[in-house]
Amino acid sequence: MPSSPPSPAAGKPSPRRSQLIVAGAVLVFLLVFGELWRRISQAADLRGLEHQIGAQVTQLSLESDRMATLVAGAQRDEAVAEWARNEGRMILPGEVLVQPIAPTAPAESSEPPQEPETELPSWRVWWEWLWGEE
């Protein structure tokens, strides 16, 4: 059998099929681009969080060093003795502890108590305020 020449329409895809392929390719591109954009945004957020946590770590490290210095200073014999004398109210053998005591009651005065002023009626207070004393 003799072979027939291929028809021109058999080698080319139909316009409808070409449009579907292009639409599918655009859809795949948009999905990939959207996912890429989401991941870039997420990476930027993580970098910001990394800088924030790094600053906190630095601050806490400085605070830890300061506290270690305070603890080391407080464990010195001189610091312990100073605290014992000032805050702990402790004394060395042979010393006498003197603690001032605040008076609990007011001292009696030799002056006779003054008579309380008589209270004026409110209209009289206003009268004197507006027109002066008579």
C-alpha cells in the first residue's frame, strides 16, 4: 500500500490545545512564583527574629557577667563582714552592740494644752472672706 502524505493538521496541535498548554504553564508558573514569594517572605521574617534574639542574648550575657561580678564581690571576706555588721547586726567578740530606739510616745510638754478654736458657722466664714472681719 502506498503511503499517503501526512496531513498538515496532524503535525500541529489544535489552537484549543495550545491555549490549554499555555494556560497550564502560566498556572504552574504562578503557583511556583507564589510559593517562592512566600518562602522569601518567611526567610525575611526569620532573619528579623534572628537579629532580635541575638540582641536579647547579648543583653542577657552582659547581665550574667554583671551578676557574676556581684556574686564574686559579695563572697569576699570584707563584704561578708561588712554585711554582718551593718545589715545582720552582728558583733565581734569583745564588742558591745548599741541600737538606738525610736521613742514610741510623744514627750510630755510643760506647756498647758491650748484651747481649740471655736468653729464658725459656714455663713460666717463666707461673710468674713467676702467682707473681712468686723
